[in-house]
Amino acid sequence: MAPRRVAVLIVAALVAGSCTGAPDTRTGRSPSPAGRSPSPQASPRANPADDRAPCRRPKNEKTKPKPLKKRPLPPVLREVAQEVQDIRGLRFRRPINPRAVSREEMNRLLGEGVDEGLPRGRARRLQRAWATIGAIPRGTDLREAFKDFGASSIVGFYDTDDQRLVYVGTESPSPLQRTVLAHELTHALDDQHFNLDRLDDLDAKCRDEAGMAYLSLVEGSAEVISGTWASENLTAGEFADMQAEQAAQGGLPSTVPPFFLQMIIFPYPNGTAFVSEVVDRGGTKALNTAFRNPPLSTEQILHPEKYPEDRPRAIDVPDVASKLGAKWKDLEFEEVGEGWLHILLDLRIGPEQSEQASEGWDGGEYRAWSRGKDTAIILDTVWDSEEDAEQFAEAMDDWLGERVGDVLPPQGSRVRVLFASDKPTLTLLRRAAASSPVD
């Protein structure tokens, strides 16, 4: 992922150091502790055109979960599970067996997840494309960056494939561990009722934007419910203990590039805001409806008033490999949404300008090609209006500065941006793009 390609590995990961400030799902009131620091993001795909870059992601190999033995949960875990059911308004259909593990075991499990979900070849293609665009420094190892992030920040996960619920802690959990459990138990409940492995299916089909939007819904649900649980069940003293435990987790590692970090974090604060709005409108019944008719873009996540009517437009970047010359081949492609562009722009221009320039998005995708060490990328976007297109083009031009790239003059509500590994490659790309106008 972009994000989803990594975040989907931790369908239920809780970023340590945050206590959700979600509204009560019944009253709409916010609990006392404030939530995460906000961060921003990619469009469902129409039927692929014949010249579309191949979707190189293996289909999700679903396995039947091993039947769980009906052993009684420890009293504290049983109590949290019951309270989460009451808040979420759903009942567990199958037994759950939360598993407490050490920090070391959690890191091992997360490493396995990276190996399965972000294979080396896939990571290399993504790294090369993002570095050419300028989203991450050259030489970044995304696999290692995510492992470093997980070791410092992930304290629990729920696996939609084998329905494992794992958290760092003991069977006599601390306040923080119980809050993590409430988060993961919400994932288990949502999965049993709404089949969360839709995340894997979207990723396998390269529907990046729909995947990030759905992940935001999934994480937003868990954050809102666990925040409500914490506000109702933790005493003031336990909140203080939880905050102390959070502080002891340590900071984020410097090995995680800011763009990648914000892509990982995006679903949590933004999903929380989206779900809070949905719940304010109609309680947990409205949340259930959102799972049955999920958001399709990060635009809808960032602007809940656009859900569900404002559907993104599909856009297909043409294949210019043959026009670039001999030996050029497909490298990577990715759907690019409002959230993705907001995060990218915010790396180099002010947050206010980034937000304004990414609003009005209506669809986007980049496609990358390679030849040896050379890389060429076309980013095509479509906007709600010609004014929105002009605003994005100006901001993108400021963002590029003297870097190797080019913002072509907007064509109505469409904007094309070129990125290249060097100036000779950019010259080739300009010629190829000129013979393949924006669709």
C-alpha cells in the first residue's frame, strides 16, 4: 500500500500510545481521554482494461479456522467480552480464545505477517515507485520499516483468516491490555457478522482505495467501541495507569519514513471520525449498515457527508511501455485517493495547502514502468471541477520544485503528473505521455 498492502496485515492492530476519544455509541458523548493525533489518504476499480498493468498480488488463500475448544474464558476476559457485546449490540456466534503473548512472541508473529503479506518482490516494486515519486527516501526497506513500527507500536491483532486474537499481556490484563482486548474483540464480533476478510479480497484485486476505506471502517468501529468501553469501565485511577503504561511503550522508530507511517496510521483517527459520524446519525444499526454497504474511498472517510452517494470515478493510466522504448516493462500501479495525496503533499507544503489541494478529488491512479535502473511514472487524477484541478496542479508543481518530474497543464477536470528517476527518462516519458492523452 500502499497502506492497505501493509495495514491489511494487521487487520486489528492497535497503535500503542493512544486511548480512543470515541463518542458513546448510545449517547454520542465523548469519553474523558482524548484520542490519537490526526493523520490523513487511495478508488474502486472498474472492469480492468486490456492494457491495465497486471494485478500482481496473489489471491487470498482462505483457510478454514481450526475449531476452538469451548474452554471457559478467565473471568476478566469474559467480562470484557460481555461488555463489548452489549456496547456493539452484537453477540458472538462462535467461541473466542484470546491469547496473551510476550512482546518477543508478538514481534515474531508480526514478522510472519510481513513475510506473507508483503513479499520481497512486491516490496521492491513499491519501494522503487514511491522513491521515484519522492514519497520515501531512496534505499528505504519497507518490510524492515514495518517490522520496526510493529515492534514499537502494535500490541494486539485479530487475524481474519484463522480468527486468532492475540495481545501482548497476561490473562490478568492491565487497564491498557483490557482496552486492547476490547478493540480486538470488536474486530472478532464484526468479523463473525460481516466477514472482514473482504479486506484480503480487495487487496488481491488491487482495489487499493476501497481497501483503505474499508480498513478505516474496520478500525474506526473497533476504536469507537473500545473507547466507549474504556469510558464506561475504567476508573480515573485505571486511566492514569493506562496512560503510564502507554508512555512506557516508547516512541516511534526513526527508521519509518513519515509517508509510510502516516499511511499505516491513517485508518485509526480517520476511521474513528467516520464511524463516530455514522453512529451519531443512527447508532450501531447505522454502523451495521455501513459494513453491509461500505465506503468506497478515503474521500468518503475524510468527508462522511459524501458517504454513500459520492462514488469515485474509475481512471485508467494508459500503458506507454512500448512508447518509452525497448525493454521497458510494467513495474507497479496503485490507486491514489484524497488521503494518499494529502499525506504526500503534506511532506513538503503546509498542511492547510495540502488539505485544500487534495479536496475535490474524484479518482486517481499511478502506473510505473522500469528498464534497468530507470523508472517512469504517470499519475492521472480527476477532480470535481476545473477549479479543483487547477488548485491541485499548482500545489503539485510547488511540491515538485526542482525535483525530476512535471505537472502537465490540466485538461478540464483532469491532471497528469510525471515522475522519473532522472532527466533523460523524464524526457522519454514526456514524449510517451504526449501521444497518450489523459482519458
